[in-house]
Amino acid sequence: MSTTTADTTVTAEDLYTIGAEIHDAKAPLDSPLDKMWGQRKFTAKLVNPSNRRKLNIIIVGTGLAGGAAAASLGEMGYHVLNFCYQDSPRRAHSIAAQGGINAAKNYRNDGDSTYRLFYDTVKGGDYRARETNVYRLAEVSANIIDQCVAQGVPFAREYGGLLDNRSFGGVQVSRTFYARGQTGQQLLIGAYQALERQVAAGTVSMYARHEMQDVIVADGRARGIVVRDMVTGEIQTYYADVVILATGGYGNVFFLSTNAMGSNTTAIWRAHKRGAFFGNPCYTQIHPTCIPQHGEYQSKLTLMSESLRNDGRIWVPKRVEDCSKDPREIPEADRDYYLERIYPSFGNLVPRDIASRQAKYMCDEGRGVGPEVEEVDQATGQKVLRRRGVYLDFADALNRLGHKAVEAKYGNLFDMYQQITGENPYETPMRIYPAVHYTMGGLWVDYDLETTIPGLFCAGEANFADQGANRLGASALMQGLADGYFVLPETIPNYLAGMLRAEPIDDSHPAAQEAIAAVKERTQKLLTIQGSRSVDSFHKELGRIMWEYCGMERREEGLVRAIGLIRDLRADFWTDVKVTGEGVGLNQALERAARLADFLELGELMCIDALQRRESCGGHFRAESKTPDGEALRHDDQFLYVSAWEAAGEDGKPTLHKEPLVYKNIELKTRSYK
Ligand SMILES: Cc1cc2nc3c(=O)[nH]c(=O)nc-3n(C[C@H](O)[C@H](O)[C@H](O)COP(=O)(O)OP(=O)(O)OC[C@H]3O[C@@H](n4cnc5c(N)ncnc54)[C@H](O)[C@@H]3O)c2cc1C
């Protein structure tokens, strides 16, 4: 199947085939929701302590999901082989998380409960997540805080010494635990020290600077991985009884995002090509409070934590002619606090997808602030000059709370803003604009977090399970740690109990030989093209296509066009990319090229997924599907399913398997934050 840039006759249905429905067979659906996890744990098989040391577990990833799982399974007595591409497990991207982690502790006595966290999360995800998984997430959320406090994580405390909470978007309770603007860092240090304890005890073997390139599926089960030692360039294999991928999100398909520069899709994409279905690839979270892009040479965007929306007020000038003025000269009467105006109940704390879209609309109307930038108008195709920024203003909070209190809460975020922009947010409002931040899609997993490849599990941001079509703030850390500390340690033994008599495998197995040969051939191919364009120039172009056509607003014709453009770009990449250096030794150009090759395939699947979902839900906003007042319009009668994609076969078309979403406990409603 080929479509090119000029091809306007292609429809969504030409690009994929429909396969059989898929269902989660592991959640005990006959139990009441609040008994389900207990029931699953009770029926799960166990492995006795003396057998555990005979079983090997590969975990790829040392972020909150992978690090927590490795520490926990090591502590239980299994032998864990833990991989990451950074020079230390402690540098996983989770360390960047700023704002906080949710838990239904109800410390504020403001009406919170497990059920309310469950309800808020399902609603926040625009009714596109499984009830079963989300309820479990809410249920174990309180344990996460106890676990982390026991590890010594220095959560913020109130004057009296009790743990403090703040609010995040999309909810009306304060349930977010935080450590200033460094929550991810403190949580990761907690997980890391637990992990290092196991490394010292000999239950976990750590392989830093090893990048997984493929999964070895032998006799129908995941039994190992192929990695590249990033220092020597050697291609190596590792084998185990079960493989867990906790490899983070793929937001860098957009080139510019708030993710760490190294974040990529390779591990899950390679697994997808070996048979793991990919869930909801098009669901991307665009975060409303990021520092606007300031130049063409920029390779990363910076998040300003959502916690700032607790005290900062978002506004744009009422009149276009005021947009170039110093904000301090614009009187109150001429300011439009548009979120407070449109959504009086939630105000500045509406969910991220809504806050992002409204910022876009304000700028589309010509009421954005900051420097003018040239861009292509999606609707008309014309080049236009627009300002892409809105104000986040702390003047009220500074008057109300005082400089010292604001500094205590947000000081490090204010410093970061000043260092990057040269502007002092204590004196002049911050300028912010939405940016790609998180990917709700990922490998499809069942209730046990097992993918469609037996013995291959997936956790944290790398799986699709809990966030639906939009992620509420502070729920990714919750999910990563729930998966790592509480879910996998219960479900992995159930799988391993059946592996005690499994024959060990090694490089002589045909599946291993095939995977090793495929990795070597691919690496060699990248090194021998020796074309004229740098890896980054291809990546930037892919990012522009994705942002323009598969970003905050998506349209039928734009997505078809994007697919053609991506196919052309991919063909150019494989004939004209220039990868400098050699296969042996450290070669960052080679690392980036290999990751980009996977992004170039994933980007196409994201567009196909966005094309087939002719509705708006959460972060997936189809311009053709909106209410009269411009809000997302779902079509539950047609799209109440998870898209689980099977990799393209000979005909080049991926297959869509639909997992129907069944809501027994929550009534489907139109999301309203007004
Ligand atoms: C700037 C920023 C701020 C955020 N703030 C918050 C917040 O306040 N609250 C919240 O809930 N969420 C927040 N998030 C989201 C959250 O941080 C992430 O979703 C979460 O940390 C992901 O954890 P993870 O363990 O799934 O993956 P990661 O932390 O990304 O870890 C991935 C691991 O996999 C390894 N890896 C990947 N591919 C390979 C490979 N091929 N071979 C070997 N190793 C591999 C990496 O080396 C790494 O160890 C934020 C995100 C960003 C970008």
C-alpha cells in the first residue's frame, strides 16, 4: 500500500485491516470492582522462596516503573537483570518529574476516597480507560505514599509535620503529594536506593549503557533480549524466564517535547514488530504550561509544572492591539482570564487537554503574547505570523501569600524559568504555551500487565493501560510506582510458576540467531548509507509533520497528508541519512539514527490510529468532531474501544483489534468542567 504527498484519495480504511476483537482475560470480572484485585492476587500462583533464586527476570528500564519492579522482585529473591541506556539507573527520565504524585489518602478531609480518585481518573481520561485497571491504581495509590515515606522520600510537610497536599488539574480535591518541584527526583532516589541495596545483595545485576534492540521470542514466549553495549558497540544477548519492558514514553516522536533527549520508542516498537499489540498510539498529552519555543535550533522544550496553576492565573489581553505591550501596563479590565471565564467551576485547574486547547484558540484568534513566529495555518495552508504564548501570572498570589511563601512552594521553578528566559517571574508574568509531554498509548497489556506475547510484560508510561485519552496531572508517577512496587510483584510470580521446568535457551536457538542477525544487519545498514543529511534534520522534519497534523488538533485530510509525508521521509532516510562514526565504540549518531528509524514507523501508526478514531476524546481532538461551543465531542456508540494494533504484515497494513470498553460502575457522561 503506498500513499504519497500528492495522494488525496486515500481514506482511513485503505490503510489498515480490521481483526478479531481482543479482550482482557485476566481481570476477574465476576468480582465486585473493589474486590477484584484481591481476588486476582488470591488466585495467582506463587513461587516458593527456594525456587525464586532459580528464576531469571529481565527488566529493561530503571525509571520509577522499572526501578521499583527490579528492587521489589530482587527483594523477593528472584535474580533480576536490569538494563538502562543511561550511565546510571538514577538518570532515568523519571527524575525530571516536578509537580507531584496523587494518592487517595484524604488527608485534607475534602471528600477524597479511592472511589473518587478512580472516578476522576476515568473521567479525566475521557472514558477511554478500563475501569478495572484504574480502580486498582486508585486502590494501591495510598500504599505508594507509605512505601515512599518508609524509604525516606522527603515529601513536603505542613507546619505541624503532616504530609502536605496540593491540587492538580481536573479535580476538586487536594490529593497531590510533592517534594517542592522535584518530586520525580526524590521518588527515584527512593527507588534507586532500594535497587542498589539489591545490587549489593547480588539479586539484581545492573547493565547501564546497554540499549535493548530486540526481544527474543522463542517457541512463542519472550525469553531474552538483544542489546548493544553502548560503550564497546558489541551486540550481546541476555536470557531469562520472563521479560519486562518499563522503557518510558515516546513523546520525542515530535522531536520537540518536554521528555528527556534520550527517551525513545525502540524497545516497545521492536516488541510490537515481534507480535506485541500497540494500544491507542495516537493518544498524546500536550501539557499547557511549558516555556514557549524560542528558536529553530532548539532541541528540547521545558515544562513549568502544573502545580503552578494552583496559584498562577492564566490570561491574555482582551484586545489584539495590547498583545505586544508590557503585561504590567495592561489594566485588569483589559485582561481576559479565559479559563476562569469559560470554566467557572475548575477555572485555572481544568484538565491539561482543555487548558492546552484553549491556549491554542486564544493564540489562533490573534490574542497570544510574546514574539511573532511564522507558521502554516492548518485550515487554509497559508503562512501566517502568530504569537504563541499566554500569561501565567503570580501577582495575586504574591499579594495574598507574600514573596517568601511563593518562593517556598515554587522557588526552584521560578529560578529555572528565569535562567531560561532571562525574565523574573516575581516581577512580570511568565509566558507559557502547550508542548508534547506524555504518551498515553503504549504496548497493550492485560490486567496482569502482560502483552500479547506470552512472558513479555510492560509497565509505566510504556504501556497503554491506565490513562485513557488524557492523563491527569500527577498520575504517571502513581502508575509507574503502582506497576513496579505493587502490581508486577503479584503477577510475575503467577507467570513464573509455569516456567520452573522450562528449558534454558542460548544463542544457538534459531529465534536468537534470527534476532541477532536482524540487529547486526540493521546497524550495518545505517552505517553504510553515508548519505547527505544528518539524523537530526530528519527528526526535526518528522517532528514538524507530527506537530502540525497529529498534534493539538487533527483533521482527516491533514492526517492523510501526514502519512504520505512520513512515508516519503522514511524512504529518504533509508537512502540519504549520514551516520558518522563506526559500529564499535561509543557512537551517538548511530544511537539516534536507530531510534529515529523506529519513530519514523511509529509516527505513521499514530496518524493511522488518529485517522480511524473519528471522534474527539481527551487529548485526541478531531476538528470534525466538536460541540457547538468547541469542546471535544465523543461518539460512544462507535468508538468505545481501545485500539490494539497488530504490526503490519506482508501487505504493509497494520491490523486493528478493538477491545470493547465496558463501564459497569461509572456512567458515561459528557465531560464538563464548567
Ligand atoms: C518534565 C516532566 C515532568 C513530569 N512531571 C510529572 C509529575 O509531576 N507527576 C507525574 O505523575 N508525572 C510527571 N511526568 C511524567 C512522568 O515523569 C513519566 O511518565 C514517568 O516518570 C515515566 O516513568 P517510567 O518508569 O515509565 O519511564 P522512564 O522514567 O522514562 O524510564 C525509562 C527507562 O527505560 C530505559 N530504556 C528505555 N529504552 C531502553 C532501551 N531500548 N534499552 C535499555 N533501556 C531503555 C531508560 O534508560 C530508563 O531507565 C513528567 C514528565 C516530564 C517530561
